[in-house]
Amino acid sequence: MKLLAVLGAVAVAVPWFVDDYTTATVARILVLGLVAVSVALLTGVTGLPTLGQTAPFAAGAYTAAQLDGPVQLVAAIGAGAGFALLTAPLVVYARGVYVLMITLAIGELAIIVAGRWKSVTGGTDGLIATTTLDTDRARYLYALAVVVVILALVLLALRSPAGLLLRASRDDEARMRASGHPVTAYLTGAYVAAGAIAGAGGALLVTTQQYVSPADFGFDVAALLLLGVVIGGAGSMLGAVAGTALVFAARDWLSGLLPGHAPLLLGALFVLTAYLLPRGVAGFDWRRIGRRDRAAKGVLWRTFS
């Protein structure tokens, strides 16, 4: 809890200590972290690994781009959930690698539609959006507040009986079905909820970036989101945000130190995480560091006293 409090204080303080460009970049990472929460919900909790959450992400973004004011977020959530509801029958009956293939196809088809539906999306030229928030600091703080609220709601839901049912369906689907549980309905509900979360991310993208184009939802973004979830710990929502922040920070900032070597940095990050943190960032026991420090101080005290 202390670590979360420190991280929260740092997140709130960011726009007062960095320039506008860095503030906007961190805001975008927050947005992608929220979409990663939807990926973690499907991949880690329900057992439906996905490469297609950029599709409801895009649906929410393009819906929000047509509107202005607080209604943007509500409309984007509805658009993301609606898109997920329409595509749920294609996903919830599949398992394993077939889910990856189907969701990848859904994501790619959504990008094709976005690129060709110029009257609504602006096509490959993109779409300029408006927002009532006129500074990078205000947009960042708004995005941070929305992400925190949605993340808290997701964590509460996963601690409820609904979360336990989803995990039980993932761990032993046959037993759940034999017990009379409507597993398909549970998975559909989770898939629609994940679509709503991704749609909210789309609204925040429009608010923070004030521009949206098909390039914001390409396969590279979908793959990096899944990579961030794996690095953070597939079953952890906070880990998904942390892992995604690491991945996109490595791509957007560290790659500036080695131009053209972003894939190398991402690959090295993944390998190091796999070896050093097999359970992901969320599975690392930070208290163990404190215990080691106290033990080392005790050894030094006994040695020199």
C-alpha cells in the first residue's frame, strides 16, 4: 500500500515537474495502460488471450471524436461495449491460439474499416478532435482520474463473486459447466466489460491527443499491449499498467538513445523479465528487498560491533 501511495503521488506530481511533451507522452502511456487492463482481464482472468482489443479501443476513440464534453467518455464506453457484444459470439466459443487468431482478425478488419470509412473516420489522414480541456496538464490529470476510477472498479469487481466465477471458469471449465454454471454467459459478460474499458481508453486518447488515426490501433500496438500484460503479470490489473508503461517507455524514450533499435530493447526487456521476474512485475515481492536490507544491516552490525 505504501508503494501504491508513493506511485500515486508521483503520478499526480508529473505535470508540475516535466515539460508539456513529456506530460502528453505519459498521458498516452496511461491511456494504453487502461487498454492493457482490458487485455489482462481477458488474458489473465478469463483465459481468452487477445490481440484484438485495439478494435473496441478504436470504436471508442472514433465515437468520442464526433462529440465534445463529458458525453465523450460515456458514448465511447457504450461504443466499445457494443462492438464487443457484436463480436462476442466469434470469440467466447474459441480457446487458446484460436482466440488469438480470431481477435487478431477482428482487430485488423476494424483498422481496414477505419482506413476506408473516410466520412466518419477521416480515413488514413486521421481525424482532428476537440476537447474542453485546453492544457496538457489538465488533460493529463483528467486521464489519470478516469484511469484510477476505472481501475478501482475493475479491482473491486474481480474481488467479488463474479471475479471468482471467471477464474473458476478459466481453471476448470468442464467442472463449472457440469455444475450448471452458464460459462458462456460469464465469458460474454467479461468480454463486453473489457470492450467497455477499451472504449473508455479510446475516449481518453481523443482527449489527450486531440487527433486519432488508424495508426493508433495497428497490430504493433496490439502486440505491445499483450507484451506489456505478460511482463506485468497476466493476472494482475496493476501489473498490466506497469508492464505497459515499461514497454512503451522503452519504445518511445529509450529507443532515442539507440535510434532504430527499439525492437532490440523490447526483446531484451522481455527476456530479462522472463528470467528475473517469471511471475511478472506484479509477482515480485518488494518486501523481500526490505528483509534483505535489514538482514545485511544486521550482519554489518554484528561484524563491526
